[in-house]
Amino acid sequence: LAGFSAYHFCRVFQWYAGYSVMEYVRLRRLAFAAWELSSGRKLIDIALDYGFETHSGFSKAFKRRYGVSPEKYRAYVKCEKPPMPDILRMNEYSIGGVIMEPKIVTLGVIKLAGYRIKTKAENGENIKAIPEFWQAYLTDGRAMKLHGGDFVKKHAEYGACFPVNPENNEFSYVIGIEVKDGAVIPKEFYACEIPEATYAVFSTPPVLAEEFSKTIQGTWQFIYNEWFPASGYEYAPNCVDFEYYDEKNMSDAGNVCDIYIPVAKK
């Protein structure tokens, strides 16, 4: 169809795309598998449909490509069916026309107090549960009670996602604020720690309040679908990612939050 011999076609394809024809086929299979993750289907069924013989082999290939496990990806991203690619734009990293390059920072242990829910990524449960959790927190008096405590170190808010429990596929999501060292936390609040880690930090583009949730979701999709695959990093094991809401969330320029992704070099 291309008008080349098989040998020349493979050479031309690799020159344009940066990888071989069969590597491209593997990446397209993984892209379609990523799309199917939001369907709630079992991972092994998705793996078999796209040419992987075992759950383990699929998970390893997926993490090499996307930097995170399929389970973690499913918790954050609900992507569209992969379009036909534009090879000449494969290396562009942008969202909303803004070029996004993260800051790499290392932070020590962060102690939080706040509120927790447990949820699952299966069938998009978390995508509904977490926004409802925030809405309730902001309107039922819990936010005011939390920020009024004498244990508060900073009033910036964290939306922290803790690792998945492999036994039941649940993970904890915490809305919290940083507390003073040695402070006594009343039992009505959930206390926890975010472990020391190195993070890639992404700032969402400033937008009006009605576009804020959509922009945050778009940034997560950019991180997992575009940045991780070519970054040289992968998601650091046994760590916590979080969204950070400080005074930038209420600036005149528009709402902004920072997304902290724990990373390690591949």
C-alpha cells in the first residue's frame, strides 16, 4: 500500500517514528488496552485480547510504556479510543496549547490530618466518589472544622491517593492539611503520613472555576499518556501521589493546582 519494499518500508517507518514497525504495533496494542481499562473489564481479559499471554507480562509491558501499573492508570485516567496517530506530532507535549514540563523536587515526610474515604478504580467508582467527597467536605462544615484546629501548620489542602490494597483493590483517598510536628490530632480526624519521595510536579493551566475539574483530569491524562512514556521515569513504588491546593487555587488569573507524582528513574 505504501509503495515500498518491506525492507525499505521498515527503514522509512523507523526513521519517521523512532521505533520499528513491530514496536509500533506493540505500542498501539497497549494504547487500546489503556482505553479498555476504564471499561471495568478484568485485566487478564484485556491482556489476552491484545496479545499478552499472562497478567504479569501485560503489567510489565504496560508499566514500561506508561510508567505506572494498569491498576494505577485505571484509578486516574478515562481516555478516549486511540485516534489514528500523527507521526510528526508524536513528541509534542502540550495541554490546552501550553507546553508542560514538570519540576523535579524531593520532599521529606509530610504529616496530614483530615478525612478519608476508601474507593476502587473498577467501573469508574473513584471518578464519581472522589468529587462527591470533595463536595461534601466543602459544604457540610468539615472543612471549617479542620482548618480551625490548633494543630494546623499550613492551610493548603492535599488530595492524596494512597497505594491500592491488592487483596480487595481498594485505595484510600485523603483530603487533608499539613500538621505541626508533635501536635495532638483529635480522633475525629484521620491522621496519616506521605512518605519521603522525589516528585515530578505539574501545575495545571489557570482556568475559571467551571473548567477546573476538566483541566485537572486533562492534566492527569497528559501525565500518564504523554509525559511518562518518554520521560525516562516511572511511578515510584509504595509512594503517594497528591494534588496540592494553595493560594494559587484562588488567584485572579484563574484556578491552579499542583499535581505531585512520585517518580524514580527507569
